[in-house]
Amino acid sequence: MVTILWHVLHRGEDYRHQIELPTNKKLRKMELIAGAQPRRGGDGRPRNPNREQRRATDLARAREAEKTYQQLVARTRDSAEQTTDTDRGT
């Protein structure tokens, strides 16, 4: 976990597999605590997706994260096998 955080902070980019809605809520809460002005106005309707839309989005992101992780593990495994083969002289 520390390694992931270090890379995210070092590169200055967002975590690829974050769940967007909770992250945005937490960031907005921090902005308000830091003194940002509350947002007022609009038509009174919520702008957040409903529960089913959030679940579908979260599920799609989780599947994409799993697929990316499996590809990473396969590449790492292949690289390790090639290194081992090279060390053996084959």
C-alpha cells in the first residue's frame, strides 16, 4: 500500500482504480473544512448518480482493475521466467 501511495504522490497523478463518487465527496469535505465557499443554487435536483448507476460503475471499475492486475502479474511472471532462462544460459 505504501508503494502505491508513493508512486501516486511522486508522479502527481490520481489513483487509477479509485471509486470516483466517494473520492469526490471526501475531497469536497476537505475543501469545506479548509474554508472553501459552499456551493449554492442549481435546480435542486441531485447531480449524483443513483444507487444502481453507482453500483454498475463501481463493478465495471473493479472488473477493469482486476483485469489490469492480472495482466501485470502475467507480465511480471513472464519477465521473471525470461530472466531465469537467461541466467541458465538457454
